Amino acid sequence: MKIKNVTLLYRPAAVRRYASKLRKFVRELEKLGVTVHQTMTGNSQVTQMVVRERLRTRDTDALIIFGGDGFLHAVLQETAGTDMPLGIIPAGSGNDFARHLRISKDPRRAAAVIAAGNAQPLDLGYVEPLPAGTRTGQWFATIACIGFDSRIVARTNSFSWPRGTLRYVISLLVELPNYGAVPAQIYADGELVHDERMTLCAVSNTRFYGGGFPIGVGAQPDDGVLNTTVVGGIGKIRLGANIPRLFTGGFTKVPEVKVIRGQEITVAGARGLTCHADGEAVCPAPFRVRIVPGAMRFLVP
């Protein structure tokens, strides 16, 4: 498709940290003949209000997010299921969705992807609190997790420094002494696949979370399937010893780890734990996650 004008969305924090990159990206798009309408938003509620207006007026060829996975998460709550193309310029702390799609952080290359207009339908996940109807569900692009990893995400969100993967590593080390596996039941497409203590459960649409940890083994956002990594009960020492494998994906060789594939994953038990998706708190257990094929069109390389 031909991209002639776009709405560029960003938050104040992104401007403070990446003002130069933002200006360069806009200049590169304009060189390619694309008109850029810049809109600075605030919190998730303001962001979603702005997006709803753009969807109503249909006065833009695409929405472009200058930010990370959390900002993407807020926008998806309005754009999922529409035909509005969505582009991403990585400018967050994790950037895991952009990492999976191999979208460059370089303004010139990122602008070229937007201008090319290669809009591909990709899958999204949807987290629904249980019992159904008790709370509104949420869309996500990357991974929905609960357990030790969701505690790390919550800890990470409380830090403003450092940026990137190092912040997740620090949070992991801080949370490790407080770790404890909990009883949980996990169902894949209605079949009970785990009924014992659980350290973490990561339901993956894409490969990465935490700024580059490849927990979603084999996950692809165009195959109509969720890849779920479950770590059973494992001691602190053994867990700590296997942390380096998170960086390489080699953790799947640990006996307590299993990878499950299915279109719908339900997590019960896990009392007192909260599900996070795209790094954002969603709901406490129990909950259900389902894959929605081709739910969003993304501008990709």
C-alpha cells in the first residue's frame, strides 16, 4: 500500500530521552514524501482517546508508535481488529515486539519500512480474566506471563534507571531471594497439561520479553498458535544457576521446563499472582489466553 501521511504518536518521556532520534525519523519520512502529523499523548487513557479519534476520522494512512511495548499495548486496545496499519519505531526500554520483527532502531531504516507500506496481518493474544465477564480483557502483542517473571516485570516497572535489558537483570537478581513456586493448573485447548507447583508460565505470541530474553521458543506471530513455556517447581539455587540460559534459549533443556502449544491457554490456581502482558499488569489468576489470527496489520520490513 502507498503511505502518504501518517500520525506519529509518542509520549513525553520518549521526547525527553530520544528527542534527536525523533527529529531524525520525521526528517527521513519527509524526505521519502510522507507527511507526518505529530501527536504527543499522556497516559494510556489519553493515548486511547487520541487513537479512537484517528480511527473515527480516518484521516491518516497509518498510525506510527514511537515507543516501546507498553505504549504499543495501550494502542492495541483500540486498534486490534481494525484495518488501520500500525508501524513501530523502537524507543522503549524493552522493544521486544520490534526486536522479533527485526525493525531497526536506526531512524533512516525505520522510516524506509514505514514508507514502503508493507502491511502484514499478524496474530495478537487476548487475556480474559476468569470467571468470564468479571473484568474486561486485554490484547497483547508479545508475551503474557505469570509467576517469577511477572514479579520481575512489576519490579522493573518500579525502576526509572537503568534502561534496557540491564534493568530487567537487576530486577531478576532483586526478586530471586523472594521467589517461591506456587500450585497451579494449566490447560491447553481444554486439556490439563500441568497440575503441580509452578515457577513461571510465559504464554508467547513472539519470542522475546524482558528486553531480549528468548523465552518464547518457536513462537511466531503468524502461525495461529501460542507457545507456552512452563517452569515447574525448582529451587532457588538451581533457578539462579540456570539464569544465564535465559539469554540463549538453552533453558528448555532444564528438566523442570516444558513447552506447550495451543490456541487457548488457561491458568488456574497461582493464588496471589498477577498476569502481565507486554510488560503491563492485566489481571490476577485465574485467566484465559487465546490467540486471534491476523488481528492487526503491522508495517514490517
